[in-house]
Amino acid sequence: MSDVDIMMLGHFAKDLLVIDGPGRISSGGGVYYGSIALRRMGLQAAVVTRLDPNDFGRLDELREEAVQVFVTPAPETSGIANYYNPQDLDRRVCKPLGFAGPFRMEDLPDLEARIYAVVPIMAGEVDLALLKSVAQRGPVALDVQGFIRVRRGENLVTQSWSEMAEGLAHVTYLKVDRAEAEFLTRQDDLVVAAHRLADYGVREILLTESAGLTVLADGKIHRAPFCPRSLRGRTGRGDTCFATYLGARLSMPPMEATRLAGAITTLKLEKPGPWRGTMDDVLALLSKTVDT
């Protein structure tokens, strides 16, 4: 038996969200959105993170959801300023606000997980050596943004991952968004891009875009739409989708996991912050949708 279902490794973020006006500070990062969603699915989750001790209080939100938290003090807390277009919340400009430094192997607790989700928010948190060490523990899920979203001065830019072939050879589940998939494969067809990424040895590829998610698993394509009534909860879309797909895959085949992740992400998109709904909410939404 594993100690937890999913262990998540990545920086907890203190983000600035600007849509119209001065903006607001909000907690963020894959470990934040993902772990709370996993707990609402009834799964056991652990978070390994780094941040400024002055911000440790922000982790109480995770503990209140019974997430196991393992935190290392850092000189500052990571964060990203997200500037949204009020007319199109799917478009944003991102700028770095802080960086909590790289993880070390000793930061990881002696816990066994069924999946190890490596979800950095920007490059520099996890290096290839650590990724390979984590893969020795068990199946790795990776959000590729943590290797190709690079701090350059006052900007975050997309940059090639020189060690990608070696890195992806240790990854079981890979998450990319449309822009990242096109950048990495030079393909604008998501199905073609997914197969190109699978050629590196990744078993399952999850690709997100505004319309929904596309999953390549066992050589088959599965799709699920996002159909929210609003986009007030746009921030954290990909983090929620990835975590809930992984959580669903612990007990479901890829097609069902894709549909479940699509439904939860739809509900998350309607409200700011992490998804805090119930599985009854999800099943009710799924009952209204048609298989795609």
C-alpha cells in the first residue's frame, strides 16, 4: 500500500491576477490547485514545496483540506503576474514576481506514492537529475511548463528544453497546452503533436486548450470539452485538469478519466480558486453531456 495516492512537487505561488484594474494577490501553482481538487475527489495527496516562511500561513488552506504538506524555507516565494484580456480571458501575459529556488532530493519526504506529479511553475525548480531520481520511486507525471517556461529579465519566455529526449524517457504522464505542444513539435494539429511527443517514450499525453482536452493513451485519442458558463476561474485550468486526470486514472481507463477531468475542469472554470465541488456535481454534469 502507498502512503498517498499522488505526491505533488512544485513551487506554491503567490500570484498577481490582473483582469481590469489594479489586480489581486492569489495563491496558485499546480500544487495548490491540484492537491485541493484531488482531496475533493476523495484521494490522498501530499505536497512538497518551497516558499518564504513569511508566506507559510498560505499553506494552511491545503492542510484544512487534509493535504499532507512538506515545506522547505526559501529566500522568497515564487509568483507570476498574469495580465488577462478582459474581452478574452483565455489570453494572458505572464511575468515573474519571485523564485523560491531549486528543489533538492532531500526536500522529498520518505513517502510512497502511486504517482509522483512534478508540476513546477517555471524552469529551474527541478533539474534532470532530480527528475530521474523521482522516476526511480514510481510513475512520474510532468507538466512540461516547468522546463520550458524560463525567466528572462522581467519576462517569462518559452524556451527549448535541451535535455527533453532524456527527460521524457522517464515520464509516464505528460501535460502540455496547445501553445507548448506547437512549440515543442512544430505541429498545429494536436493529434499529430501528441504522437510526436509519445515518440519520446511517454505513455500518456494530456493536451489542454480553451475548447477542452485531448488525451493520447495506448495509441488511442480521447477528447472531452470544457463547457463552462463563465471563465471567472480561468487561472488554474491546466493544473486542475492534469491533477484530476491523474487522480481518475488510478481507478479508471483513459476514456473515462478524460471525461471526468473535462467535467471537473468545466466546473472549476466557473469559479475563481481551486475546485471545491463534489463528485455528485461532476456526475450531474456528465449526465448532461454526450460522449465525444
